[in-house]
Amino acid sequence: MGEVTLKQIALELGISITTVSKALKNYKDVSPKTKAAVIKLAEKLNYRPNSFAVNLRTKESKTIGLIIPEIVHHFFSNIVNAIIEEAEKKGYLVIILQSNESEELEKKQIDLLLSKRVDGILMSLSNNTTNLDHLKKVIANNTPLVLFDKISKLIDCSKVIIDDRNAGYAATEHLIKCGCKKIAHFRGPLNPQNSIDRFLGYKKALEDYNMKFDRSIVFTCEKVNFDEGYNFAKKIYTEHKDVDGIFAITDLVGIGVVAYFNEVGVKIPDQIAIIGFSNWFMASVITPSLSTIDQPGFEMGKKALKLLLKEIKAHKKGKEFKYKTIVLSTKLIERKSTAF
Amino acid sequence: MGEVTLKQIALELGISITTVSKALKNYKDVSPKTKAAVIKLAEKLNYRPNSFAVNLRTKESKTIGLIIPEIVHHFFSNIVNAIIEEAEKKGYLVIILQSNESEELEKKQIDLLLSKRVDGILMSLSNNTTNLDHLKKVIANNTPLVLFDKISKLIDCSKVIIDDRNAGYAATEHLIKCGCKKIAHFRGPLNPQNSIDRFLGYKKALEDYNMKFDRSIVFTCEKVNFDEGYNFAKKIYTEHKDVDGIFAITDLVGIGVVAYFNEVGVKIPDQIAIIGFSNWFMASVITPSLSTIDQPGFEMGKKALKLLLKEIKAHKKGKEFKYKTIVLSTKLIERKSTAF
DNA sequence: CTGAAAGCGCTTACAG
DNA sequence: CTGAAAGCGCTTACAG
């Protein structure tokens, strides 16, 4: 076989490697005749520049790294979708890694990506990440970094997020306006900023509407899955009969809640209203359909990628780049689970 | 900043680049003393081999390409999960691309990956791919290729699949054994091998059990989504009242079917039994829970990756590699939607 | 308009 | 045990 190189083309055409290279890159200081001949032969031989050599010379890989907690998750797979689609359009490829919510893995992956010399890194933090040295390493290494969704306030870099506090407030307020008198919250893990913020929004809404905050009806999801929603709903049903509204950290948890109450014959929303978060497709098709907060995953991925490419470009030109935080708006989606 | 290179370490230590390189790669012909000094300094300077240069020298990128129809799909995101996890363990990174069911995009992406000089390509074909020249190009280019799930019989390479025909047969047979007398099939698109095979399995089961095959109750899904399941169910309900069993190409379609019958008050499984395909998590939590065929996505991804790495290894050593087709077994999962 | 030459940062066969 | 040298395949500043 043997891969086709510039040398081969030059040899066959009896011209220099330099000229071949220039012709293929459409430099203007090459005669049209030579250019045509080179292009023709390159096509015939199916020439493909050796990206290893190009990378080495240009010091860029046209590749970016993406680290997310887990890909098997509607919200993240949507984001990934947006990122690789947009990246491809802009001439970049994406290497994807999953931290599986492990700080240790996350550290290793950062090292892998830096070794690979990706042009930039896009990342959503694992729930268990508390030490941020690996992120600082990325920045110290001069590799552009954009955090999205699961971010840390302690890292100075560009970010794309939603206003989780406001969104948590809106979800809770909606339950209140639906007439709920005692609202439970199935919150996310204690560490991540966004579950903290949603919780704070919940608390603030109760406060603003003069409702008592009761720590005993705030449950903390660890895995943030269906089973936790189901099991906490059971707890509410058996130990807190007076609860008439539940704000679940995520639609998946909310769907677990709905499943439990359906099972025991508690009427939704008449006896208990439920609202989820993220607007997963399934939330719209279960019975009763689940009210939720729409979290624009696709847009988030796209914006994060664009922001990263801007920084990469500035970085390449040696220009200064001012970090930016983009806050995307969310939307309350009213469905049957909270209908009056 | 300035990246740390072998040269810098050599200079600082007053030894040659060669020796530094050898020391870091643990060659035995380097004195322990030198080795220790090199390693110490490399660590202090946070030395990271420049992968561009390494790639160029070794002619391998330790990166593989993965092309799937779409990542926002439980089955594929599971496969992706398995592939990147396993690849990382073996020291490979994964570049992921989505064809979005477009043959044209698929072609472009193959070109991108070949230009990138990935060490191998893993791929599941788009539903609309009929011309296979781009796959032949991969093989002609000597790049190891493994096809999984959506394969083509016309391409000679390694494959990882399930026996869709048998699985389609099992699903249909299960409905028959549940007492269904007239079974409809909501099949997948006409082109992909696996939807053809599931359909053939359906047909064969009817034949073996002396049931009439009726073309008018076989509907073809184009998008293979919830809405199609819902709409075809409506058609069955309004135009084919005697149908008492439905085999849906996929759980998502099956869930649409269940939603429709729930809505109009048709009792499942008493009046109509339903079985899906793939064993998506949601199938187990809807009401009634959906019987299905378990399709081992995680295992499929893992096996495909392993097979690819074997071929890459053989290829590197210049050894011949015999293509292999691995057929994974599926399992009938009985749930409420087909309970007697 | 063309091309010789340097150099990106490694690896490795070879000489000593 | 150490190192000089060649070379992977490009790109580009420079000379002519």
C-alpha cells in the first residue's frame, strides 16, 4: 500500500515538495498550470495530508476533548449531540470521555487530553469532584477550558449554565400557585452547584410565599434515578401524608415519583402535584404527563462549543481572551401533573 | 509558557536527547542513576510527550473513530458508553461522529477519520446507506473496520450483531403463545438489515404456527419513534379491530403503542398484547410494563471494541487477520403487556 | 513562480 | 551505558 505523501507527488511531477504543498493549499504564488497538475494527481492518488505531520508543524490538532459524567443520560447525550455536530461543522473532531462521577477518573482524563494536546477542553464536573487542581492544571497549561452545566464557582474560566436558582424557584412557585400547601423537595447530591442552587431556589420560594421550610421533607438523591424518586415518594406517602406537592431534581426522579403514586392509587395532581426538571421527552408521554422546567441542553452544548472555539482562536493569535459566563434561560412547562 | 521537551531535559541534565528518551521509556540500557535523574526532572517539569511527534514517528494515533446514526438514543448511548470505557482502559481514545441517518454525512465522516489517521473505525450504518463505496475505501486504505448492529452483508469485515431474525421470531412466537390470533408488526425502515431480519422472523413465526401473514397489518416506521407507534396503534384500533397482538420494532415505538391504547381505554394485555424490542429502561417502568427482547448494547460495544483492537494489533505486526462475526444472544423479557 | 532548507519533537538502529 | 544521526511528513520564511 504505502500512504501517498507530498514527496511522491513531487517526484512524479518532477517539482519540489514545497510547490506541491503550496499548490494544495492554494497559495497564490503557484502558477495555475502547476496547481492544476498537482491537484489532479493528488486526486488521482487519493492524497490525504498526514495529520500527524500537520499537527506537529502547526501545533494544533483540530480536536477538542469533552468530559461528562455519563453519556447514558438524556440531558448529556443531547449536549454531546450538539457539541459534536457543531464541532464537525467548524472543522473540529471531539474526543469524549466519561468521568462516571469519579473525581479520580476525571483527573486521569484531563491528563489524557492534555497529553493528546487537544486544542481545548469542554467539561461538566462529576458530582464528587471537590478538589479542583486538575482544572487549574488545564488553565496553567494554557489550554482553553469551558465548563458547562456542572460548574464550579471557584474556577476562573468561561462557563455556560442555566440559572438553577431561578429555575428551582419557578418550579416551586408553580406548585404554590397550583394551591400546594406543603411542598417536598427531592434534591440532588450535596456537592454539585446546580443541585445546591435548585434547592436554594426552592427554599427562597417557600420563604417569599410565607410557607414553612421543613428539613424533614427534603430528601437527597445520591444516584438521581427512578428508584430514588419511587422510594422517596413511598416515604412521603407513609410518613408525610400532608405533603401535597413535590419538586423533583430531575424528570427521571419525577417519573419514579409518578410511578409510585400511580401504583398506590394516589391521584395526581388532585391529591399531590409533581414537577420535575429538564424536560426529558419521556416526561411528556407518561400518564399523567409531568410538568417540568425546560433545560436547553442542545443550546447549551452549542454555546459551549462556540465559546471554546472563540477562546481557541484568540489563544492561537496570542490575543487576550476575556472569560464569559453565558446564562441560558429556562422555561416552565405545565402539564397534567400540576394541572389545577 | 513553552512546552517541556526532551531537548530541555537533556540540556538541563547535560546528557543527550536519546538517553532522555530511553530513560523515560524504561529502556534497560540506561544506567539506573541516569534514569532516576531523568525521571525526577521530567516529573518536576511536568513533562508530557508531544503526542503529535510520537504519532508521526510511530505512525499510530492510539485513537479510534466511531460513527453511529445518533447518540441521543438509549441503545446507542449505551454502546458508546461501553466503547469509550473499554477503549480508555486499553489506552485508546475515541472520536465520535453521528451520521444522523445520512449516507452523505457518513461518507464525509469516513474521510475525516481517515484523514485523522485513526487506528481503526467502529461503525453502525445509517438507515439510508445503500452505496457502500466509503466502507470499501476504509478497507482498501488498510484501516481496520468493525461493523456492529447496523451492518451490511455486502461488506467483508468483522461484525458484532445479534440474531435479529431469531429475536423477531421469539417476540412473535411469544405473542402467539400468549394466545394472540392476529398479530400486527410495526417494522423498521425497509433498508437496514436488522429491520428486515426482524420482519422475516415475524413472518416465519406466523408461518410455523399456521397463521396467515397479512401485509395490511405490517406498518413501516420511518423515524422509529414514539409518534409512529402511537399513530399506527390508532390505525390498528380504527381499521383492524381484530388485531390482538403487536410486535413493535423498538421499545420507543412500543411505548407509543401502549400510550395510545391506554388513552382510548383498550385493556393491555387483555384486549391487545404488545411486545417491543431492545429492553430500554423505560419499558420496565411504564404502565403496563412492556415485554421486550433484551438486546445487549453494552456487551455489543465492548465486544466490537475488543475485536477492533485485535485487528489493529495484528495489522501493526503485519500479521494476517481473519474477520470474525460475533453473534450475541438476546433474551425474551416477559412483562405485563403480554401477561396471560 | 519555484525550491532548498530548517525545523516541529520524537524514536530507534547503529556505533562506540 | 551513551549519543550522533536519520527520518517520520509536513509548513513556511527566505532566496532567487
